[in-house]
Amino acid sequence: MYEETLEVVTAPPEGSTSDDNYGQKRTPESQSQQKREELNFGPLKTIHAFWLAGMSCDGCTIGVAGATNPPLEGLLTGTLPGLPQLMLHHPALAVEAGEEFVHNFYLAERGELGAPYVVCYEGSIADERIAAQTGGYWSALGAENLGGDRRRQIPTTEWLKRLAPGAAAVVAVGTCATWGGIPAAAGNPTNAMGVMDFLGRDYRSTTGLPVINIPGCSPIGDNFTETVGVILLFLQGLGPLPEFDELGRPAWLFRDTVHNKCVRGGFYEEGIFAEKYGDRECLVEIGCWGPVVQCNITARGAINHMGGCMNTGGVCIGCTMPGFPDKFAPFYATPPGSTVSTNMARTYGSVVRRLRRMTQKFQNHELRWEEEGHVPSGWSAHQKPSLTSRAIHQIYQWMQYRNTVRPGSGGPPKGSERPPTV
Ligand code: SF4
Ligand code: SF4
């Protein structure tokens, strides 16, 4: 966390004075505290959301704009039952621009908004002290008038520092904002970090919440809108505080691994693995980290329950995880830890899948076909099962029906006749 020394290190623009208040916290903690006490939570009509973008590719915005359950439009129009209308102040989606756009940011900072607000941060937090050494900035929103025609771009990290103390919740959206992500990869020149690293472990919103983290590169839009929805229900007094895990992730969304719900999990279990992209089997040997990665894309899909990495043939590179990307490099190589389990699955699977195919073959037959000894399908020649497989099937059926009555074992009802076969 470096914000404690931000004012000291950040150089003021040439010609400015200390009165320019460059890089300083505009709203002291005590003032935010006073204002927050004036805010009434409970049934709300509106709540504001200030979207800040650090070092981002805007992919999180695109992900969130594509949310369908609930849709972003539902939050913005206030049509979701029980939820207040979300007044979103987003630099890419707003119709206002310039000073009109940042006006509400200043009101929030001064505690004059008249309604609670949440802060959503997309992208990683750059160390603006580094950029300031050469008079620049990494990512900024709005400009401050320094007198005359001199203006200063306000770094979004500074906005975060100004707005976080008075926010009802701070939500980090996407892996860059949660854990630093790609801009924070080893060797980066910006000393990038996530919101939680920046605000520190002691940070609490006005409602007592630490930073809420919704990772993903890009995140699933539904994960964001659903989490915001349940937080709003909580603020309304209509629902409990949802469960978050030890890293501030919505627990119900990030508890399971990708592998737990993967459409290719059955192949893994039977020890059948893809050798190249485009194969339909489990992708672990061509680089999938799904068994250890907490992500719900295999259950939720990317947009509208469609798409998602392995649903569409891609491996998991761990983009939701704090170790991403460095700890999952090199991408598209077999994760070393998978060797033991894949070899065990191969051994076990080679037996189990043979037994399953045998059962599958028998279960693909109507009882009548078995009695009549042929399958009336013109699509393939019917092969009679071997003596061995029939014997195994007899044992299987004995086990299946030993505590119940086998269907058809009493013969056809008296007086009934089979329809004639063609
Ligand atoms: S593709 Fe990945 S997530 Fe899916 S079953 Fe294989 S290892 Fe697990
Ligand atoms: S499956 Fe892996 S790569 Fe795909 S979104 Fe989830 S964590 Fe990221």
C-alpha cells in the first residue's frame, strides 16, 4: 500500500504551488464519517455507482454490459423487484462528458450526493508516483483546474482514495482490479496492484464491508450484476449479507472449481484426453488448469448461459486466480500436477469405461428387441452380444433388480396381444 506517501512523492506540475492540493486526499476521513452518518439506509429509491477505470482493457465493462441474469438494464431502470434504481456514472457509457460527468463524483466526495453510493473499480491500480516523476499519469478521470489555463488530470487511483471512505461498498471488477492481473505481471514497470492491496486489509466501507472482489479476465457479467443485486437487497434490508470467502469473492459463485462443473469432466474421469485443439475430450494435457481454478464459467457460461472456455474448446489458464498470469505460465503446457491424476484416471478409466460401454449397449435395447432377437433399425446391422457380455449383463441385472420386481418379469397382462410387427 503506497497511498500514505502519495502526496509526498507525487511531483506537482510545473508552476503550481502547495495550495494546488496536488495529490492530496480531498475529503478527510472525519468528514466522510460525518457525512456517512447522515445517510439513511433501508428502503432506497436510488443508489449511485461510480465506475473507475485504472489500467484496463475495458473488457470488464463489456462483460458487465452483456449480463443477462440479472441484466444491467434491469439495475439501471430500477425494474428488478425490491431493488433501488442504480444511477451508474460510467466514463464509457455516460451521455454526459467533461465537467458535467465528473460533477457527481465531486458531490459524492463532499458527501452531498443525497444518496448512498458504491464504487466499482475496473483495471489495476498503477503506482502514480512513478508516472508523476515525469509529469504524467497512468490512468485518469477528469481534470482539475489549477488556475489560469493550467489543468491537472486526476488519476483514478486518487478518485478511489477520495471516494472509498464514504462508499457503501467498493467492488473490484475483473482480475486486474482484484489481484493486479496482467498489468501486475512480473517485470511490469508500473508497480501495479489490486484494489485490496491499495486500500489495505483494514479498509471498511460505510456498511462495514471490506473490498468485494469479482475476478475474471474478463469477468462473467452475471457475476457482477448478481453480486450487486444481492448487496442492494442487503442495503435495502430485504436480505442477509451474502457470503464472501476469505478473499472477498462471492462464495456461492467461486466455491467450486471449473473442473467440478466442466462439460468435459466425464472424459477426465474415464481417462480420455485431448491431444490437440478441436478434440472433444478433456483438455488437461494441452494446458487446462481447471481442476484447481475457482471459476463458474462452465456452469454460468460467458453470456446468457452460452459460451465459456472449455464449452467452446479453450483450456483454463486460471484467469480468475490471484496467481494469474505468472503462476499459470507457460500457458498451453501440461500442468505438472496433473500427471499423477491423469495416469491414475487412465488406469482406472480403461477398466471402467469398458464396463460402461457394455452396460450402455444393453441399455440401448428395448425389452422387446431382446425377446425377439433383432433390432428393427435400418441404420445399422445389429450385432448379437457375445456370450461373455450376456453373462455379465445377467449378473448386472440380478444386482439391479434383486430388491425389487424386474419390469416385465410377470409376463404380459392376461389377454393382451402384441401388435403385429411389419
Ligand atoms: S477440460 Fe479442464 S476443467 Fe474440463 S475436465 Fe478437463 S481438466 Fe477439468
Ligand atoms: S475457465 Fe479459466 S480461463 Fe476460463 S474464465 Fe474461468 S478461470 Fe478464466
